[in-house]
Amino acid sequence: MAEKKALKKSTKTGKPPAKKAVKKTAAHAGMRSDSSAGQASASALITARIRELQDWRGETLALVRRLIHEAEPGILEEWKWDTPVWSRDGIVCTGEIYKQTVKLTFAKGAFLADPRNLFNAGLTGNVRRAIDLRAEDVVDGPSFRELIREAVAFNQKHPPRHRRSSRESSPGR
């Protein structure tokens, strides 16, 4: 028994174990796909996500991806926050996957007209709006494509303001 206590004491140093540095791969480190290689990588990651789901969520994500490209052929596919992102002159929408829903969050959805009431989540927010799709939902393709076109047009009319980097000092400093 004394040997066990001595062994336990010798292994305890009183310091918490050092955390190992983990290098994230580009796919999971908020990879931006500005280059054509990045575009291909993001597209491949989205395709892989669709394949790995192997259920209605993968089918739904594949469908909305196709509709997004039909609505705006020049849209950019990105992979950020471990999530598919579609952008054109700013983020148009993200495609998050949950157990019960495929959520399409429109970055500037509160500023878009939604005559067909596609938005069904995040309705009280000041900026974003979302469409939660469940297994039994049917996507209204023409209305969804129109919403994508409207989001792109909004982004083009309202370019994002560039944020000051943390290195730039403000006048009060």
C-alpha cells in the first residue's frame, strides 16, 4: 500500500499537465477560399460534408447548393467555422447542419424582402434571418433562387465597411 502512495506522489507535480499544441488543418481553421485552389478545396469540403451525412440532410444541402448556383453562377463557395458558406461581394448565406434541421442563415436577411415567407427562424434579429429546413419540408426552388439573387444584389449595393486592424491606433490613443 505504501508503494502505491509513493508512486502516486511521484507522479503528481502540482502543475496542471501542459497543453499540447494542436495544428488545425486549413479545413477547420476558418479557411478562406479566395484563390481558385481555395475555391476547389472549399467545394471539395462541402461535397465531402454532403456525402458524410448520408441522410435527408445531405440531400437537402445538395439541393440548396444546386439552387444557389443556379440563382448566382458566380457565387463563391467557402468553408468557414466548419460550415459551408456562399458569398458574392460579402456573405450571402451559410449552411449549418443540425440533428433536426439544415439551417440557411442569411447574413443580411433582415434587409431582404421575403414575400413568400421563406424565413422561419431568427425573425427578431436586427441583421440575420434564417431558413430552418426539416426532413419533411419541401424547398420552393423559384422563391429560394429569387431570395439568393436579392441577397447578392443587396451585397453589391452595400459593400462591407473595412474594419480597422488591431494594429492601427485610434485617435484617442
